[in-house]
Amino acid sequence: MNLYGRFQAAFPADRSQSALVTEQGRVVSYDEIEETSARIAGLLAGLGVEAGDRVTVQLDKSPEALFLYFACLRFGAVYMPMNSGYTAAEIDYFLSDAQPALVVCTPKTRNEMQKLAAKAGCRHTLTLEEVIERAKATPPKTAIADAEIAAMLYTSGTTGRSKGAQLSHLSLISNAEVLAEHWGFSSKDVLLHTLPIFHVHGLFVALGCAMLSGAKMVWHAGFDADHALDAMPRASVFMGVPTYYTRLLASPKLTKDHVKTMRLFVSGSAPLLPETFNSFHERTGHAILERYGMTETGMNTSNPLSGERRVGTVGFPLPGIELRIADDQGKALPDGEVGVIEVKGPNLLKGYWNNPEKTKAAFRPDGYFITGDVAYRDKDGYVVIVGRASDMIISGGYNVYPKEIESIIDTLPGVAESAVIGVPHPDFGEGVVAVIRRKPGENPPPDAEIIATLKTQLAGFKVPKRLIVVDELPRNAMGKVVKAELRKGQAALFSA
């Protein structure tokens, strides 16, 4: 059964019931999802798109964009969403690499997108409005096996050119089923969906949990703290990135009484600061559930629904997923030792598009996928992520893990957040640098005081050689700090 078929199986018997309600009050029924996605699937066939062809989209979030996604699933086309913030140069690369049969975009970007698509050999470029207008054909009867590719998402490309991660129907079904059960989803739930749908978090995690459990959705085109808080009394589950939670905390509306209908708050896509976790718990009585995943695997671990949600950790491996902390050779390390997370399970990508070398390099001979995330297990088995292997600093021949330093700096007065990076150094190879985001209207302690504090808790080679205070840190669309941008900006720091 393909992913859409699995969604259909969870539809209520009465399909006139609402599946989602937009912020403007538009009600979308299961009937509308079924009928419109079927007609779009018919249009795909009429355009000559074949099962396995890529359909690339760069769209604003809307119910119609969702219908297009469902149409691709039921037809067998490979859905390829692109971040709405991508530049023309980035899109040029993605289209040239993916060679889609169809590109769907907004009226605003159509002219430029059409040129880029034509350059890549793409046969059709349509706006979403044109897709909906022309979607009148009879849907084709296409049998899609769960082993076929359902979607392709390009990785963030922090260590070079982005790669197209191919995700099968089976990998998406298995992960969504596990999450829906693990997090206690039911048809009684109402998910407040404010995440973008060009990313794993909003498209597969949030949407998958809701659709597989028959839960309703309050559908917002984007995140706005005031609007989200206004909708929260009608919801029971909210999923967000850490930035969402800091913005919710900035509002006086956020109280225990205001969120009394809520049963679960989930955070992911970037590390959640202990200060945010603790402040949210104090204000609302809710312990945010933090989990860990990535584009290539979906979700791998989660803090428990029932039991201690331990701050600073991402919980335990999800059911059906094997996880080990390994050395460079793939040998499992004992609890407490730092290594790279490797995972194995039905949730894994099928491979990287047109890149057998990268695919082979990403897997161990025994089938474990090398995530590149550095972590350890604490004494109780909770997984604690230290950082990305690509973010590890080698200073004077010693390995330095940024998270260890950041966790200390982040507790200092006047510090909202820190990002520790390594930049070229004439003596040490890489010099440790801490970029500190100040709290609004406050300043961190003097450099000498911060250094003195760090020296009491860290070995000398881990102590930053330079501190830089900023008002904001560069972030991607999901709120992650882009350390590659910081490293680039400070590349000449020690060469002067």
C-alpha cells in the first residue's frame, strides 16, 4: 500500500467531515482532499508525467499545495518540495540535478522558473492555480508499491553540494505510524499546524501523524506567535522548532489556563535550549517533547510520551529503529563515550539521487546509516547530541565538540544563545571561536570573565581564543544556526 492509500484507510466513513480548517475559516473536507487530489493525478497523466518522474514544487503553504502532494503520492510521481526561500542559483542546481518532468510554482516566480526549468530539460512549468484549473481529467488507476520512491528532498548541503535523499512510501509510512502511536495520536486530536511543508518536520512528521490517526488540523500558512496562541484553545497538539517556543514565551498570553486543552508540545529541527525548556515548563506546566531526526531517516529517537522528558536529550530510539554510537570504523561504543550516531530500520532513505558513491559511503556493510551527528548515551540510555561531525573542531590535534562549550556559555547572564565554531589558525590548525547572541537589552559578561568561567570547567584547548557578540545568528528556514556561514564570515580572524 502506498502512503496515500494508508491515509485513505484512516479517513472517516463520512468523508464530508472536516480534515482541516484554515486560519481564515475555510473548511477542507476529506471529500475535497480525495476528489481534488484525484483530478490532479489525472492532470499529471495527461501531461505525460510518469510514475517515478520528479514533480518539483516551490509554493506557499496552502490546502491546494497539499492536494498536489497527495496527487503525486497516489499517482506515483516523486514529490520534490523546495524551500520557498531558495535563490535562482540554488534552484538552477536542484532542477539541473533532479531533471523533473513538471515544475509547479507561484505566479510571482513563473517567468524565472520557466527559464530555469527549460534549461534543465523540464517539459512543463505551471502555477498551482493552473494546476487546479486544469485538473479535470479522470484519475488513472496506478498501482504503487510501498518500495517505490514517494518523495525526494535535498539535504541542507552543509558539507558540500546538496544531495537528493530518496524516501520510499514504506519509509514514510513506517515512520509516521510509529510516531502516531508513540505520541498517542487519535481521532480526537486537533493538530495546530504552523510548520512549512517543504521540510520533513511539517510534511512528514506533523502531517503524517494527523492523517494516519484521523486527527483534525488547524492549518496556518506560517507561524505567528499571536495567531498560534489565538488558535491554541481549539487544539491539542503543537509541533514547532525552538524559535517558535521562544516567541511563544515572549507573549503574556502564554499561561497554563490558555493551553489547558493542549496535551502535547513537540520540538525538533534544531537543538532546544535548556532555558527554553525550563521557562516553558514553568509557564505552562508542559514539558516540551524533544525528538531527533534528519532528512534521510525521518525521526530516529524521541523523549517518552509517558515518563521523564529529559532536557538536553533527544530521548531513546523509536520502536523498530536500531541505534548505536560508533567510532570511525562503525564499532559500537559504550555508554558515556562520544561517537557518531548510526541507525538502521525501515525509515531509512533508499539512496541519494544519481549518486551511488555517496549512497555507498553513507551506509555500513551491515546496513547502518551514518548520520554524521555526534552524540553519547547517558547512564540512563538517553541520547545526548553533541553536534555534527562536520562541526567538530580539531585544535592543536585535539577534538573539540562545540556543544560542550555552548552549554556553558548559554547559562551566563545576558547570553541568549551561542555558536562555537573553528576557523583557520596559523598555530593550532583551527582556533576555537564563540559567537554569542546577546539577550535583547542586555550584554554578556566581559570577555575576560567568560574566559575565566570556562577555564574552571573546560580543558585549556577547548576554551575559545576569541569571543564575538552579535544581535542575531544566521539561521536556515527551520531555525538551525548556519555555522558554515559563521565560519565563512570569520575565516580571516586569525590571519590579521
